[in-house]
Amino acid sequence: MTPAADPAVRTRGRWAPGRDLAVDLGTATTQVHVRGRGVVLDEPTVAAVDGTTGRLVAAGEDALRMHGRTPQGVLTVRPLSDGVVADAEVAEQLLRHFVDRVRPGRLVRPRVVVCVPSAVTGVERRALEDAALRCGARSVHVVEEVVAAAIGAGLPVEDAHASMVVDIGGGTTDVAVLSLGGVVNARSARIGGDEVEEAVVRGVRETYDLLLGERSAADVVHRVGSVWPLATELTTRVRGRDLGTGLPRTVELGSTQVRRMVEPVTVQTVEVVRQVLDVCPPELAGDLVDAGVVLTGGGALLRGWAERLRHELGVPVRVADEPRHAVVRGAGACVDDLAVLRRVLARAPGT
């Protein structure tokens, strides 16, 4: 059966290896899967633009390296906020740049699967669809990030037994219980890795009267960040700008100290997961006592998440293999196998 014969996938022609794409356009990173080739792009969702013309100057890693160091008249922009498009013009330019890098030729118009947070509004969803279409996509199909994450983590989402996934991204945390291929219950909160880094910036400023840059805060989280006590506590040194003198100054931070700084964000995240469990039907809740919870997304790499949630919720918790790529792997499975996409779209809300 060709895609056009299925009402859930309204498009023309056959899906082609090397042509059709799955895109996870996230707040922090953008990842692209090409049909038949796998994940071929993983870049920061950052653009450097000319402040006068709005023209794209650099994208991804190149733009991130320019952050805080741009020449006069050039701005670095993160066009997504909390998982949704905040600057449509820059988001479109950035997406076009990434798509052009991976598609085989400018004359090829790919079919595209894109991922969105569970709580996205209709307006926010259409903004992402429109951006992809204006980038040359022949058709665009939208999949919830949490469903893609579950598929990418290898969960048996088609089974009657429940699966639960917690996807912690840069701008959002999506939590869902899935059974028989559909979402039984889900919550999405606009908290994620960005808020963790902001908590570190705020904590260092309040404690040391020292201002950290965005990349320095991310380095601190990577080196010593945790949400649960570590067997061996870690320390790191970080340089910032003294708010009193304006001069560079270096301080030492420990993992216990950083854990206290990010605790408010941790508590909010735990509460979102708890809310989903609290309204889970008893039969499915029993499944989760055995099957547990799987963590995906870049935020799942923060030390101690499995231990913290296991302690708070009383169910088994594990981190998926390569959690940063779970969403794009799941979206890629929809691109690689049309039957998977049909099932996902058929069970999506509003279909």
C-alpha cells in the first residue's frame, strides 16, 4: 500500500531512502535522522544572525562558539523556548540550513516527521509545521516527543502492559504512560536542562557575587551536577565575572553545593512524574511496579535521576541507552517503517 492510500498519511509517492527525514528540533539541540542512514546531524539549536538584515551568519556548533564573542552587529539566538518556536524567522532559517546539509540535493523535497512536546498548542504546532514546509518539505507529519521517545527507547508500546517514559529535554519534561500503542495519560512541563543551568547561574551569583556565562554553567552541570548524593562527591573550578570589580574570578564548586542549587528544579520535575502516576488506572499502575520507568532526553544524563525517582516513587527506574537520541531514534523509526508512522498517527489526539 502506498502512503496516499492511507488516510492517516496524506502525501504523494513513496518514502525514499536517503530522502525522507525525522527531525527533533529541540530547545537545546537539533537532531536529524535520514531514512536508511540513521542519525546524521546533532547540533545545538543556536543561530548567529546579522542584527540588521536578520540573515543567518552561522548555525549550530559554529554559532554556539560565537556566543558571547560575536562581532558588532551579529547576534546569537536560540529560536526555540520551552520546546516551541519563539522566533519563527530564525527557526526557519536554522531548520533550512540543517535540512540542506543532510538532503541529497536542492531539488529533492523530503517528507518530514517532526516531534513536538505533549502540551504544545495548535498555534505552536502549526508554527513548526509551517517552518518545515517553507524549508522545502513535501509533507510534514507531527509526532509527540514522548511517543517517539518511548519507541526510540525500545519500549513495547503496542503491548497491553503499560510502559512509562520520562523525557527530560532542554526546555520541557514530558511524561507519559502508554498502552496498546496510545498515550493513556501524559503531562508536559516547561522545565528541563535549561532551568538546571539557570539555577546554577543564580546560585553562584547569590553565593559568590559571580556571574557565570551560559556555557560555563553547562560545564558545571556536566562535571559535577547531580540530583542524588554521589558515592564520591565531585569538585570543579569555574571562572566568571566578579559583579563587584568586573574582573574575572575563579571559584571551586562541589557536587553537594550544586545539587542544592538545582533542588527546586528537581522537585518540580519529580512532581510532574508523580502527577502522572497518581492518575494512572490501577491495572496499569500494577504493570509499572514491574516494568518501571524509563528516562530519556539529554537531561536524563544528570547524575542520580534513576536513584532519585526510585526513592521518591517506589518503582524501578532506568536510563535508556543513549538517552539523548531516543526521540530522534523513535521519529526515525516512523520514517523508516511507514506502518509504525500509521499506527502512531492513528492513535494521536484528534485523529
